[in-house]
Amino acid sequence: MSPTPYLSSKVVLITGANSGIGKATALSLATLNPAQFWIAARNVASGHAAVAEIKAAAPTVDMGGHPGTTPQGHELQFGTNHVGHALLLKLLTPTLLSTAESTGSTPRVISVSSRGHAHTAALPAGGIAFDTLKSSQPDLSGVNKYTQSKLANVVYARQYALHYPQILSVAIHPGDVLTEIFNKGAEGGDEQIKYLAREVAPKRCGSLEEGIKNGVWAATADGVLSGRYYEPVGVLGMGSELSKDRVLGERLWAWTQREMEGWEI
């Protein structure tokens, strides 16, 4: 693996940077002196706390809690993990394209997925239950909903790369990392989620320091291939066949564009 370069000419934006892998990745990338550094978080208080911690360090997933829907009516995990990020990406795309044209560089978009996207037994039929995405999907388990949203991350990253070849778009799995997601998932989650959070995760998951490596690599390394899925660190060939399915990809892209209609800057 080549040395991590400085980012003095780059603008970095990380979602979910108030905790867990997002925060740890932000702390690492901030030390590489990017020209601008933006973090996005749902919780304002913890977001400000993360900003303060990042400034001090560099002075120069919800995994299946209570069932519910977003204000726009999407299943909560799918709305958070896919639709919200897709909308943010849509709004940023004109700037990314302009940056590519004006600087001759290749902006990068890294989507954090999970190895769970490939667990066929944990997915709803067909991978994504499109017909019920505008509901809390009470017929699906918390694991079903989570893996469905993580499959969408991989599929959409590939589709975005096809539609915008000027921008490098990849999906990554950070590894099995013990973050706050397991504590939150155990609160209100079904018995399957509670078992994973309390029995499996503490025995199998590694540190945040390990969990950030694949994201930092994808954000900085040479030779990263657009439209692909990487497991730690920089490993290709682990994406599921379903994540490469052309029909599923085109359907998710079209569905997502319809859901984002009317949202512009």
C-alpha cells in the first residue's frame, strides 16, 4: 500500500462524522491538511463536539432500532442509508462536475456499505423490496432492512459511476468494527439485532483504527477503480453478483431519481 498523500488541494466532506467510523475517518483525513473539510451529522450537538475534536487533532449505519419512516415516508434505514445520501450527492454533483472540468482532477465519492450486502439469506426477495419502501416494512426484520440499504449503497455507487464517468465513485466495506451502531441497534431492535449487538459484535469486531483504513485508502490511493466495491484494504472481487445486476441497478437508479424530483439547490 502506497504512502497516504497530503490533501492540500482537496475539499473533503464526510457524512456521519459525529461518531464511529465517520468520526475516526474525519480525524485521520483532517491531519492531511485538506483545503476545506466539511462534516455532516444529524445531531447538532455531537456534530459541534466532533468539529472541536477534529480541530484539536489537526489545528492547521442505525443498525435496526425502532421501525419507522423518514419524514418523506421511506423506510427509516433505507431513507437514511440510501435516499438521504443519494440526495446529498445529487445536490453536490454540479459542483463535483465543475471541479473536474476546471481543475482536471477527478473528485471522489466513497459510499460506506457492508459485507452484509452480499448475504443473500439476510436480504428480502430480489435484494430490495421496492414495493414497500414507502412504509416501515413491518414484514422485514431489522437485519433485512439494514442489508437491503447496504446493497443499495453498492448498486448505486456503480450506477453513479456509469452516469458520471468524470467522478470516481466506489463503495467500501470498512471491516467489522465495534461502533456505537451496535449499542443503538440493541435499543428497540428485534431479537436478531439484539443478539448480534450483545453476543456477536463484541467478539468479532475490531477497532476504529482498523475500520478507517479502507475509507482513507479509497479517498487517497492511486489506481482506485470507479464503480467498484472494495473490502479492507483495497480488495476487489468481494461484491455480490446481485450488486452487479444490470436490471437491479437501472431500477434502483430510476426509482431514486423519481424520489428526488423537486429537490434542487
